[in-house]
Amino acid sequence: MELMRLVITGPVSAGKSTFIHSVSEIDVVDTDAIATDETKEIKAKTTVAMDFGKLRFSPEFAMHLYGTPGQERFDFMWDLLIRKAHAYILLVAANQPQEFRSARRIMTFMNQRVQIPMMIGITHTDCDKAWGTDNIAIALGFSASNSPPLQVVNPLDTSSVAQTLLTLVQKFDTAATTNS
């Protein structure tokens, strides 16, 4: 059986844990703890090591989903998880422009360690003061000609998450075919 290890990363409250919970076929293994830093102003609990879920696309293909903590102080987990990954999705909350710099740091961190397919999932687009995808791409340092795939995703909606995963798998297959 072919196995794809996918890391779901991004700043605090971008929707990483919810994304994995939406599609995992197993009970998600999580390491939520009571937030003790500035995160407690956003939410009561936060991921401190990782989330783990599993999704089987067919008898021959499964995906392991690893969610990272959003806080930079847990970057040792980012490092552990990304080194064995086949691809990653950077989730960015469209309504939290104050976190775009953090998202860019996470992406830089990941790209310094591995060169693997990635995409950007834009969450919270239905919220007040949400930025458009073009402006988010610019804030992350991309132009129209050099941007990785950007996709709006609702982490609460299983079909939206599944579509995002299918888009990434198709990108992964295209990259593998091109490099053969």
C-alpha cells in the first residue's frame, strides 16, 4: 500500500486540528493542552505536539495527516514532522492578517528543511474583515506568477477538506510524473 505523509501547518487558530478532525477515519490523536501564553486570548486549548489522523483513499492508498502546533516555541515539532513528509498544506486564516507574518515564517522554516509539494489553504474567508486570496498571496511573498496553489477551504466542512486533499494529491502526482 502506498502511504502519503501530509503535514498540516500554520499559525494558531488557522484551523489545523479542525481540518484533520473533519476527514480522519480514526479518532484523531491530539495533544491539546490548556493555553498558557497569549494563545489563551484566542482559545482555551491548543496543540502542543501534534495531531494525527488517517484517511484511506483506496485499498492501495492512504494518507497520514500530521497537524503541527502553531506557536513558534514548538518549532522542534515542525522540524520532526516535516522531515518525513511527502507534502504539506499551510493553513492561513483570511481574517487574521496579524498572523500572516507568522505564516510566512512557518513556510520559510519548512522550505529550508525540505523541498516537497505544498499548497496554501485559506480558511475563515466567511468572517468579517477577511482578506482576499490575492492579497494574502502578496502578504506571504508571492506574485501571481510564482505562487503555490491557493485554495479556499472550510475546515469544518468534510467535503471542502476532502477537495483540498484531492487537489494536493493531484499536484503531488503531477510533480512526481514531471520529475520521472
